[in-house]
Amino acid sequence: MSTSKIHSRSLFDFLILCVIFVAQSIIVLPQSPDSSKIPTADLLSHPQTDSIHHVSSTNFYKTDSIFSFRSQKGYFPLLLYDFGEQFKAPFKMNGRQLVMTGAGIGITALLIHFDPKIDDWARVQKQNHKWINATSPVITRFGGDWGVYSVIAAGIISAAGRNEKGVETSLLATQAMITSGVWVNIVKIFTGRERPIANYAYSKTAGGMWYGPLAKYDQDAIKKPVSAYDAFPSGHTATVFSIATVIAEQYKDIKAVPIICYSAASLVGVSRLVEHQHWASDVFVGAIAGYLCGRQVVAHYNKMNEHAGGYITSKAKIKPELALTQYGNQIGLLLKW
């Protein structure tokens, strides 16, 4: 795919992503809390009260809105904070986290050693099984554009149905996808590992050649496809695990949800092997990156909202109400839902 096509698709994806923000602000954003606190009797007994002012919808450009660039509850300030916390995380690990990190490095090293043998198994699966040949290309796309579009669609549907938690989950998933995508691509640039599909045609080195930092920008690299330099880690796997982790954390009270989410994400990871796009170690590290970013995004959001309403929607439920109201010397009906 040419660079211009990649940039065009990225811009198109970003514009679609923005639709969910607008949709949730227009459809889901609740009434001003002042209107719900004014009894009908008070409205009738104070003829000079501007009741129309009290029942107007909250302006989503105000300080605590999702669109705010000043409030810590705004989408973009939260996103920037997430980047900062994830960057500092390796320097603030406790003893348990250091042990887990060491275990992860050990597993990665072990997988790198066995990558050629695992790839030998994966590369013949589509030839040996028709159902794998038919389903693997479909499954693998959920780690790419289909996964992104699914999150956007879920957010818009949730907004239309006034499902506050659904909108919240979709927005958190986009933050996890963005952060994991940035870190994964930085590592790709500095490792320059050859994908299996490129390895078959070029270096033929067991486990793929590691060309090192900025290798794909060398003059020799221009003669080869991007797949020759961007295997480690797997971006598709990171994306799908970031989505799965956010959903699993948001709905962990339903026991089946985490099982379904991580199982589906694992299938995408396996499909990357079967499609000759990644080595097993690429997939493992991508999964860890997506999982950690998803956990951090949800944890920070929950911490921000321990003693306050969410930055996306109010937690208060608005009950349907039909009441008599007065504005100046005019009397009318107030309908809330």
C-alpha cells in the first residue's frame, strides 16, 4: 500500500472516530442538574424565575466536557495523561511488577528462539485446513480496520440508545488503541524486524532478520516492502488486546465477558501467525502492550471518577417528567425524558 493511501485511510479513520464524540454529546449528554432539583411547586410560586434557562441542555464545550482542553476530565487531556503515565510506568515499578516484567522478557526470549519452528507449523495450516483458509483472513482484520470500526459503531449505537456505559467503554477503547498503537510503532522503528512473509523472499534468516533502529529509512530499505522491517511487535494484536482489555475491565462483573474478549483477541493473534504476518514473539509482545495500555486507561479513568461523575456522561438517571411551569406571565408544560 502506498504512503498516500495509508495517510488517506488514517485520516478517514480519524474523521469517523470523531463522529462518536459528536454523537454522544448531542444525544447522551444529560440535562443540567439544576432543572432536576427544582420542584414543580417552586416553579409555579416564582413567576419571575427563568425556568427555560434551568432546563436547557448542558453545553458540551464547558469546562468538564469531553471536548475540554483544560479539564482533566476532557478526552484529550486524559489521553495525554495516559501517554505520560505509560511512559513513566517502567521507572516506577514495584517488586511484583519487576518480577512480572522479568518473566515477560524471559518468555519473549524463549519465543524468539522457537519462532522458526512455530512458523513452520503456522505456514502450512491454511493449506491443510480449508476452514482455516476461509476464516483466518476474516479474523485477522479485527486487529485492524474492522476492530476500529466496530468500536466506533458500538459507540454510536450506544449513544443513540442512551447507553452511557457503552459510550464510556467505546471512548476508553479508543484511548487504549491510540496509546498502544503509538508505543508499538515506536518499537517497530527501533527493532526493524523482518516479517515471515518478507523473510521467505529476502533474507531467509531463521526467525527473520533484525535490521535495527531506523533501518526502513535507509536507501536500501526503499527497495523492499515495509513488511521487511516492521514485524516486532504485532500492531494488530496490540489493537485487539487493547479493545478486549477495556471491555473486559468495564464488564468484569459478568464472568463470561473477559473470557470471550480475551479468547477472541487470542484468535486474532493466532491468525497473524497463520497469515505469515508475524512471529510468535511479535504476537506475544503485542498482546502484552495492548493489555497494559487497556488496563492503565481504565484504571486511571476509574480513579478520576471515584468521587465524581464520569467525564463522558452523568451517572444520574433522569426520570421522565411532565409538569406545569411558568416563565414570566406565561404558563406552559415542562417535559423531561
